[in-house]
Amino acid sequence: MNLRKLSAGAGLVVALMVLGPADAVAQARKVYISVDLEGISGVNGDDQTSSTGSEYGRARKLMAEDANAAIRGAFEGGATDVLVNDSHGGQRNLLPEDLDPRARMISHSFKRHGMMEGLDETFDAVIFVGYHGKADSPRGLFAHTGSGVVKDVRINGVSVGEGGMNALLAAWYGVPVVMVTGDDVAVEQQKDTVPGVRGVAVKRAINVRAVEMRPLADTRREIQAAARESVQAAKKPAPVRAPGYVVRMQFRNFTIPEVASAFGEMSQVAPDTVQFSRSTMPEAYRLIRVLYRFINTD
Ligand SMILES: [Zn+2]
């Protein structure tokens, strides 16, 4: 260490003594935001959620508005770096020019970790924006898990939707899921998997197609406030790692389980169901994604 570094170090120690560690050095704070589309404020029809739908252009703008509310809140809550991951369909919905210019963004669905691509243990908080209920929820707007072919995903015996799966991956890295936005069903389901998570229900699902929407100005204001407060309060827990991950996936057809059984480690435990195990959550997550996304049975 040269003398200049030494004196700079001594100055830092003095500053810490006078101000306390929290004031002396602005902590880098990385926030990860995964943005889906079905649970976005104002989105209410599949002519919006499909990239060929006549209302898709409007939906992209609505998606950016909710994402931007969360980004603003995150920065107000102390974030110094925000990474947004486009998490819907082909995952090229958010237009960079619509997004808060302070955020970085990952796009395109050719990702091993899909809705959670780019997350690692260096992040301090995870936010889910625009989420929806899991497959076969009796009353969730656009409820599904991964894609329409999936009937249920169970990890170590527990049925999970996208929010549940993604939370298990975040837990593996020791990054807390601090907030979720979506329809009321998505928010309630997330609270089951992440107790204490802050939720903003931007609309009330009447059933899988009908919905009561809250005023856009209200939901965006609430998203911003909740992001600010939850990022401010975020504390990193120890990683949560099960000794192993047993995954059971039930499909709405028999073709995918039959094709998947070509992989030696995959057992077709029922005509519509496969089971496999992996020793880590990232490995399990990647294989779940291959099964619902990259096997084309058309
Ligand atoms: Zn989704």
C-alpha cells in the first residue's frame, strides 16, 4: 500500500467514526425487476398480451409505465443500479426508448433463466411487476404457468406458479423478493410463497377473462411508493438452498412428457407428468424452462 492510499484509508476511518457507516459511504444497491405483462395496470385482453394482437402496442406502453413506476421507486429507495428483465412471451415487449433511462434492460426469450435471467447473488432486492396467478387458479386473470401447456409445477412437493418458482431461484442466490404487482390473485399467491412480501394489486380478477381495473394514476403511484419503501427496507437473508430439488411437471397433453422421457434422467410418472431431480435450484429452473418452452410438439 502506498502512502496516498494509506492516508485515504485513514480518512475513511475518521469519516466512519464521525458519521457512522451508513452515512459515510453510499452503499451500492442493486435492484432486479422482472416484468411480465398479464398483471400490468390496464391490461385486460389477449389482443394486448399477444405480440400480434391489435392492442399490443398499447399494452407495451402500459407495461413500460408500471415498470417505470417501480424503477423510480427503487431509485428513491436507494437503488444505485436497476436491471429490468423483460419476462413476457418473446420477452421483447419493453421498448428501450419508453424505459426510464437510468435502468439497464435484458430482452429476448432465448434465455436459460427466462424471467430471472441476469439475477445473481450480487443483487440486494428483487421486484416482480405485472405478475399473474398460476395455472388452474380458479379466478386468476390470464392464469397460467410458463406457457399454456403446463397444468401444474411442483417443486419438492409444493405447487408453484411463475412467482413461486422465481422466488425459489432468488432465495437460492440469497436475494429477497420484496415486492410484487399484478392482479389480486397473483399478489395473494406470492404472499404464500414469500411471507411478508409487499403487494400492489392493480386490478381485481373476476375470472380468467373479466377484470375490474383500478385507476392507472393510483396504481402507478402505489407501485412507486411500494418500491421505494421495500427497497429501502430490503435486507439480504442467507441463501435458502434445499439439499435437492425434485420437480414434477404435469402437462395438458401427453406428447411433451413422452418426448421428454427421451432424456435419461426424466421419468414419465403418469401419461401427462414427468419427474426429475437436480441438486441446485438454478439447474432445476433451467430444465423446467426447457420442458415448457423449447420442446415444440406442433
Ligand atoms: Zn407470465
